[in-house]
Amino acid sequence: IVELLDFPSLMALRASSRACMTLVHQILLRFFRQLLLPAAPNIEMFLYTMDDLRAYLGGYTALRFFTRIHQPRPHAIQIFVPLPGFTSLLLHLQNVQHATLIESTTFATERRGISGTARLRNPSCDILVFCSAGASALLPLVQAPSTALMCYVGTSHFGVLWPSLTFASRSLLTEISPGLARHTSVLKANGFDMKLYAWMWPSVSPPQVCARGSFLCPAQPRYLTDRGALHAAWEPTIDGDISDRICFRLDSRPCGGPCLRPHAHLPSKWERTAIFE
């Protein structure tokens, strides 16, 4: 029965006792390995490499982990890696996991926190590797085109940046762009409802009420570990907090509240993302 619980219910059960924490850990770890297996037949070596390079599953692949969507043959596995580890991860996938490199692209200027991408292929699936423009693999994820894709799973931590929306199959769009149609079609196929503002769902945030208190204002500064995000360690009694210190927001569109007022800890001019090492 526990296997059939949704993710929020598993997290609640996990917090109830040490025995339940162990049970939920086993269930989630098994599902995590199932997600990785098509891309990494030698899964132990891949987990070691992910941990060493501080890489994460992200985007649609991580969303499958949190929505617990089972796909026997996934189209592609999305992996995010920091800039210094991009080449090492590609070599590992080719030499240890026996994937074939189809294409690799490096951008002259970063695009949504991404400095390069690579597509590899094995008999089971495609593997998409996204190279972060910085030292954190999570930098591209906070600039994803939809809040539903702002989630990650690593070897020590996992998280959802907009859990109140994601677990209700809702998503805020970060901007209107030519490539947005592809993302929205995939999310709609998985039952997601997408809006530009939280007040467009009256049950979530009533009109004319600032969504800042619910961490749902597009313009407010957010952090990976703030009270509006789900952030957890695989081993709560062992693992410390995540080391990536990123401050982000969707964009500068206000929701009518005080979200755009100056913040002493932020740069004087910033649009979407700031990193604090």
C-alpha cells in the first residue's frame, strides 16, 4: 500500500518514525534507481560519478520522480552538471555506460544558465546532459520555462522549488517564448494546468491579495531551502544542508504586493538569478 502513496504522503509518513523513514527511503531509492537504469546500466559507478561531480537529475526526469510517473521506456534522461564536470560526465557515459555521443554544443553566451548541452544515446534511451554556466548544477533549473520543471534529485538531496503548485499539477510559466509550446504540450499531457499568476487559481491565491506570503509571487526572491520549497536529504540524520546558494525569481512581473521593494542582501540591479558562493 505504501508503494501507491503520492510523494507528499510519503514525506509525511517518513517524518512519523525512524522505521517509516527507512521504509520510505527504500521506496524512493528504488524508484530513483529505476529512473537512472536506462541511462546507466552500471548504476553503482554512475551514482558515484554523480556524487563526485555534484550532478543532478532535473527537469522532466526529476518531475517523474516526484509525481511517481512510471514509464517503461523513457524518451530521454535529463542530467544537469556543473561547468567543471561536463567533460568528465560525458567521458563516463561513453566509456563506462557505453553510450554514444550524438552531438555536443557549447554556447558563446549562456542560455537560461546553460553553457552547453550534449545528447548521447544507448539502446534504452537518449541522455541529455546540460552543462551549467556556473559551479552549481542547479543554476539552469531555477531558470526553467515552467515552475513544474524546477525540481532536482541528487545522490544526497532532492527538492521541489514550488511544491504547493507542483503536487497540485499546477505550474506558473516563467515567460512567453517561441519554445514554450513544446514544454506546455508535454506538461499538459501529464495533467498540468499552467497560468501566469497564482491568483488565476482563486483557490490558491485570491485576486488582489499578494502571493508573497505563500511564496507564489513571480517577483519575490526565492532560495533553494526557503520555507516555500521542499528540500530534503536522503539521510536526514547524516547529510547536511545543500551547499548550493542560489537566489532566484521567475521574473520582475509584480503581483501587486511589496515584492519589488529593495532587499539589502541582493545586487542593486538583478533580473532573475543571483549566486552567492
